[in-house]
Amino acid sequence: MTLTFKMSFRVLLVMVFAGCALTDFVQLDSCSLRDTTTNEILSLGGLAKKDKTAAVSAKDSTGQYDYLYNPCLSFTAEPSTQCDNVAMCQEDTGHQPIRYYNLGNQSTATFLFENNYHYIQYTGSEIFEGGHRTAIVQLLCDETAVEPKLLFISEAEKGTYRLVLQSECACFGKCKQVSQTCTPQSGNCACELDTGELINIRSLNQPSAPMVVKTPTSTVTLNPCTGINVGPGADGCRDVTVCVQNAGTYTDYGVASRAAYTLQNGHVILTYISQDSSKRTNIELVCDPGQRHYPLVTIQGQQTPSEINLELRSVCACPNACFNPPVNCDRIDDCSCRLDDGNGVFSLSNLDNPAAPFLARGGDKWSNYTYYYNPCTPFTPPEPNDNCTAVAGCQLVDGTNEDFSIGAQNTASFRVSTAESDVLTMMYTGGNEDRQTFVQLECNATKEIPFLRYVYEEPIHAYHFVLESKDSCPKPEMKKPGNAKSQRPRTRL
């Protein structure tokens, strides 16, 4: 005989009468359970992905429906709005565009016990057939299943979906819980999770090339750890971590000395308070191993005059990922900088040729765009040139007379990779409608003919490229550089 009392995020008592044995379980959070007899914990924390994507997926027997699942932490099935910050999502691929259905978020997670198996039940937000869509996930302990597997079993009742999660984390005592606290460390540039792991963003501290994110009405400049000055004299921001420029006005939105760390749904939130306590900036630190060289910062949600919300994606937002001190590349001119660790100079002067700028074509979705780029000297493409006059980069819309500046030469700044000190990104601002350009230098000592390739646009009006060349490598600094330079051949693709 099994009696089950469901209490989400509270004590869950499951009494199993077998030889007079009584077993109690306590639900700790949305994905963890404690056996109060043995004090062991079953936690799916080891499976939770922290980059807002699903950890596992399964197809039904027809192949029409996909089930995406991330225990412990919420994810978003882009580009849907229905499956935003959910635990499980159903995708109906039999329709175009694909239809998405919310099968429950983390706050609806309830542990069940039946026939000696543990289950987690999730409840969707939408009304369906007079009720709500429900997902029931059976936890199947398999100590050999290092890679988790999600299997779809059936739609037992209309709108009730049964699945099985096979994993070592479905066993008691195998996987850690998702962290609940993060304690600030010295300098307010790192915090220690209650698991003993460290989130260290010190490598992102580059005051000579702070992070910049644009909104329709303002510009946000951010540099963690060390205060920066933004804007002219006393009218600008002085010794701040976050500065917002709006219509010629510069406002302090947070200083490093007033940093605080909290955890929300397993994600670290770094908050900065302004010197006069009237403004604040909340930054969600998202672990993204793909952002190895420079962080990706975007505006999130609604902003208010007193509060802004950002998302920062970086490998340095991952536990125990970044420990190196930051390396800066001090500007020499518009296309060269000096590494402050003494390991040489980056210079693209050999690649400067305004008469034949680099050419790259937008890939996939943006195949109708052509991009031009030249380091060092401003250039003007042959046609059209309504907006692209004396620029560092230009975007042309193929088959039209439209062109857009994507950066001015004199705005060039230099950011050294957070993961590899020999990788540099050159950043340009000042383009039409706040367009920006990011050119990552890819060192290839055998690449005699340089090659520029388009990578992506993210966020909107921020264009990312890779420039592969032997001149993309740092070189020992010469005391007296010669006057001659070998120019790139004047060829066009």
C-alpha cells in the first residue's frame, strides 16, 4: 500500500508499508529529494544546463512531437514565446511554423512515489481540454548512464505525457544539488558557490576596452572590478562600473564597491548599486563555454529610470573556468596595441589597404548582405556611399542602393580574450543606427593571404567577423620599426 501526499517545495511524506518499514522523503527544491532515513540526496543538479538550453530531449513514436527538458533550471525554446523559462516544452513539428507548448516550469515541480519509483510532475500554464497539460517524468537510476537519456513513453490521458529519465543522477548520493548561494570574495569580482566552486569574472576586467551595449535610446558601458570614466569631465561618469549615456547625459548606475551576488533559479545575479543609491544594474551571469574570447552582453526585459537588467554570457560565468588575471592591450593607434603582460604587439598595419578593403558575405539568413572592412585607414567603397564615407566597416544590401556604416576607424578598441591571451578582438562603434563591428583576430602563422569571414549578428546591429592571417598573431615589439610595409594585394572577391 502506498500513500502519497504532494506538497511542492515543502515536506513530502511517502509512507511505504513493507515489513513494517517506514521511509520518509523531503523535497528540497524543484529537482532534489532527501531520504530522511539514510540522509542521502537524489538530485538532478548534475544534469541542469546553465546556458538556458535543454539538457535532454525525446521524440514520440510518430516523430511529430519533440519533448525538451532541463531539470532544476529554466530554459527557453527559441524562438518561441510559449516556452520561455520552462522546465519542459513540447514542440509540434508537424506544423510550420513549429508550435510550442509549455508543459511546466520549475515552480510546478512535485515529487511523487509509486511502485518503488520516484517521479517529478510538472504542470503547464495553458488551459487544455478543461485542464492543464502535464508532464510526469519517471526517474530511473542507472549508475552506468553518465550521459542522460530521456524516453517518451505515452500520452496516458489527453494532455498527460509520461517520460522516463535514465541517468546516474536519478540515483541517491550521485550528483550535487544546484547551488543556492554565492558568497562574494575579495574585490567583489568573484563569488564562491556553496558547492565550493568559484565564479570569477576578473578576466573580464578591461578598463581600456569596456563592454558596450546599445538600447534604442541609450548606451550602457560596463566594466567589472575596476571603475572607469565615461564622458567629458565633471559631466561624465567617474570611477563607476556601469554608466548609462542618454541624450548627452551620463548617469552612474553602479559601482564595484557596492556589488552583491544572489542566485535566482540557479543563475548568479550580480547587482551594482550607484554611489547615491538611486540606481541599480542587475546582470545575469550565464555560463556559456562558446563565449571564450569576449563576453556577449544584452539588454533583458523592461528597463526603468532607476534600474536596468543585463545578461552577460561568457565562459567566465562558468564555475572554476577563469582564473587568469586580465590582460589588456594598450592602444598605440587605430590598428595596433601593446600587450601589458610584455608578450608583444598586435598590429594590422601590413593589411591596411583602403583601395581594396576586405570583403565578406553574410551567411545563411543574411546572404543578401556584403560587408567591407579595412584596418588602420578609413575607406569609402566605390558605390553606393551615402553612409559609408571614410569608415572602418560598411554593410551593403545587395541589389539596392542601401549602405550602412558599421563602425568608425577612430573608435577602435582592443579586447584580449578571456581564455587565450594571444587572441584579440578589435571593436568599432559609431556606425549608422548604433551599428557595431567585432573583428576577432585568428592567428595563423602560415596564412600568407589573409581572409575575413562573417560569423553572425548578435545582438541586432552588432556584426561579428574573424580575420585569419599571420598578421593576426602578436609579434615581439621592435625598438625602431621600419617605414616600409608590404601592402595586401588589391584584389576583390
